[in-house]
Amino acid sequence: MKVKKLSKELIYRIRAGEVIEDPSSVVKELIENSLDAGAKRIHIYLEDGGKRLIEVKDDGEGMDEEDLTLSVLPFTSSKIEKVEDLKKITTYGFRGEALFAISKVSRLLIKSSNNESFIGNEIYLEGGERIHLRPCYHPKGTTVTVKEIFYSVPARRKFLKSSSQELKKIVELVTKYALSNPEVEFFLKNERDIILDLKPSSSFKDRLAEIFGNDYLKELYEIEENKKNYSFTLFISKPEFLKESPVKIFFVNKRPFYDNSFIRAFNTIYSDKLRYPDVFLFLFLNPEEVDFNVHPQKLQVKFSSKLSFPHKIVEAVRRKLKDKVLDKNKVELITNIRGIIKQNELPRQLEFGEMAKEEIKSNLPVYEDIWQLENTYIIVKFEKGLLVIDQHNAHEKIIYEKILSKRKFKTNFIAFPIFLKLSPPEFSAYREVKDVFKDLGFEIRELKDGEIQIEGIPEFIKKFTKENFIELINEIKKERKIEPLNVYKEIACKSAIKMGDVLKKEEMTNILIELFSLEDPFFCPHGRPVMVQITKDELDKKFGR
Ligand code: ADP
Ligand code: MG
């Protein structure tokens, strides 16, 4: 075999394949160009998940005829000139290959104007071949239309996913750029729907709320750090909102990047080994400290080693979290209640759910200063005042943590199995979670046509009825994607004592003991508060003392 020099054309094709891999990589390049052109509004229109058409319109600085002609040539860029420039990139683009690569694999129309006269120019190419260049009407800014991606490379077109999958990738991508550029208006629609309609916001926080909603924002802490050679704004899930499959989105100088070592580092921030926080990191540093030129699509970056990332960042976050999570009041309360438990020599004696049994032994330890209010709340007297505990949320939390810590329990067989007939949607929900049930210790037999028989239940559940099971299945049915953690939450919820259940002092004492043996007793698995304190100081204030 003879080593031959590859033809220019072939080299271009290979490079194009690296930059442009699917519709979302086209959208990425076009959004980056619009942002580099100083756009304040970016509107994106898609057909067929971007496979038939992608149009990105901006109000940036635009191009004149000469720039327009140059923009689609290989390795032409207005952004850098010298090798040294590569060391301090302040724009998204710098390789000058995106428009050229896109033109090679699609039908590309670019309309642009750099003035307020509404007169501009358009250039049209097919498979990289220039078809026309002529004046057109266009407001200041640029509109790029990419039709039939890979029409000229059928082999690649075959690798495209379904329209809905391609659309999903694009929505995720646009969301990222919208997050790191909150001052820019983003509008995304396809043939059917308006998918994103984001008005300019003044901060990352406002943009997060705009995209994910205010309720979600309440699940996050915001942390800021300003150091001499870097700064960041970071959002991280509060400890009561950890997830099995969390979201991690990182930006450096507004550019999204992917880095496994960052993901791993943030996953160790809380001591939970099974659930992890969502993290949004907006990192800023001197462009000379980071190399953006290490990946064909610039999805990964390389930080100068003297920054010691991610370690430095995670340490800073850990320090700041300590103040937030372990708010002084909570620590004091835990110490206080644990003190009471110890002083009164109150060892835990009941098994979970045993309180529901009729024949409760009479010689159980009991804390006298505990009462039940309206068969709903447990009132506890402690050093600083009163503690009001929601009996259902508390028990739910206790069971949930118990499930999480073991995930496998002995099965208690029931003398009279529970027989159930499930509707088709209920039955299909059941089929999806039956392995999770089985792993926990449920013993369920499938009969026929959606008929099932529950023959055994895990030992931690003492009271479980037909109604509980139906409710449980219906809760699970509502979920789009079934995750074991959510199933555990529902099981904990359905097998916990309810509002309206009458509790004896022994039972309430036991809940108190169980609850305060947990690391964080303050929130139930659904994120609702488990208790409220009313201190003597607060009462004094109310009475004007
Ligand atoms: P790069 O972004 O790496 O410079 P591109 O191929 O993406 O390379 O774009 C080539 C050039 O075309 C850019 O440097 C810029 O001058 C011009 N250009 C591309 N898109 C736009 C746009 N939306 N508005 C203004 N100029 C643009
Ligand atoms: Mg570019």
C-alpha cells in the first residue's frame, strides 16, 4: 500500500463530519455565531426535528456582501488572526469552519444586513456549491436557513435519530445557551408548538426560574464565589431534594462543557451515596487559563492545572453549604431532642408500623410531655418551646429512610392473600414496577387478565390494605419515567400512618425517637416539612413581652 496525500475535498468532508454530526450540532454553531455577533434576540424555527429545516434568525451586527462571501469559505473567521489569539478566546467561534462545513452537507441560505436600511445580501449554496449571491430585503442581523441536512451524504442521513429524538437534543442545547445568556431573548418553535419563549432576564437565577419554574428554584441553593483568578455562580439541590439521576450543567465563560471529574466531584458533596444533587455552574475565568481547542465540537475544555479544578470549586461550595444546610437552629433542635431522649432513657422498642397493631405492650418507654392535636400533629415540649410534628410526613420519612438503607427486607406472608383486579393501565403500571416490588420483599402472584394476588409484604410494612395498593399503583401510573426512588417514596407514603389516625403516647414517643435518629429529620421524601418549631422567644414576641 502506498501512503497518499488526501485530496483537499476529502479532508474537508472528514472535518465536516467532525463538526456537524446531527441537527443539534448545526443549531449549536448557528446560535454561537449569533451570540458572537452580539445578538440580543435569537429565534429558531425547526421542521422535522431539524432534519428538514433549521432556521436561526438574529439581530446581531450582520455582514456586508464581502463578509457574507467569505463566511462560507473554509477556515475564514473574523474572530482570530494570529496563533497567540488561540490562547485567549473570548468568542464561541474561532476555527472558521462551521458555516463551510454546514454548506458542504446541506442546502444553505444566509441572508444578512449590517445596516438599518433593510437592504442586505443573500447567499445560497447546495452541497458547498455556490448557486447565487444577490441583494435582498433583511433587517439588521442575520438569518441562516439550513435545509435537508446530509442530503449530500446519504450514509450520514441514515444515522439520524427520529425527529422527536433530534428535537429533544436541540431543546436541551438551546436551553443551555439560554441559561448562560440570560440577557438574550430566545424563542424556539417547530411546526406544531412554541417550545421556548424566553424574555431577557437580568440574572442566571431569573433565567433558571423562567425555564424550570419558581417551584424548582426553591429546591436549589445559590452560591457565589469571587476569587482573584476565577469566580462563579452555582446552583445546587438542597439536601432534601437529591435525585437518583440528577442534572449537571457546567459553563465556563458562558460556554457549556462536559467533564466527568466535575460530575463525580459534585456527587460527593453530600454524604448520600444513592442520591445526588442537580448542579448548574456558571464559571468565569481569564480565557488564558482554559483551552477550548481540545475537542472537535468544543464540548470539552482543558483547565490550567494550577487552578486545581474541580477540587478548588467543590471545596468552596462545601464551605458555603455548611453554613446553609446546618442552620444553627436546626442543629440546636436536634441536640435538644436527642438530649431528651437520652435523659428519659427512651430506647426504641417498636418495630415500624407496630403502633398500628391493637395489642401494644403496656410497659413501653414513654415521654410524658408529648400530645396529639386533632389526630394530625404531634406536639412535643422541649427546652426552647414547642415542636409541632406532622405525624404522616414524619412516619413517611422514617419508612423511606429505612427502605433506602436496606432495600431488601424479609417477607411476611399474609394468611389471607389480597386479591386484586387491575384495570389495563393499572396493570401495565404494575408490570413496570414489579421488579422493584419484588426486590423490596413483596410476594405477588400474577393470575390472569390483570388479576394479581399479594401473598407477602416486606416486614417494614405492618398495615397494608387493598386500597393502599390500588392508590400506590395509581400514583406510580402518573409518572412519566419510573425510578425506584419514586416508587420507594410512594410506598413510604402509602404505608405510613395517616392524618386522622389516633396515636398513643408510646407511639408518638417512638416516632420522635426514630425521627431524631435520622441525619436530617426535617423534610419528608416529597420535600414537605416534617416539623415546625414554636420557640418561647417567638411566643414572647407575640405577647409583646
Ligand atoms: P467562526 O465562528 O469560527 O469564526 P463560522 O464558520 O461559524 O466561523 O463563521 C464564519 C464567519 O462568519 C464568522 O467569523 C463571522 O464573521 C461570520 N458570521 C457567521 N454567522 C454570523 C452571524 N449570525 N452574524 C454575523 N456574522 C456571522
Ligand atoms: Mg462559528
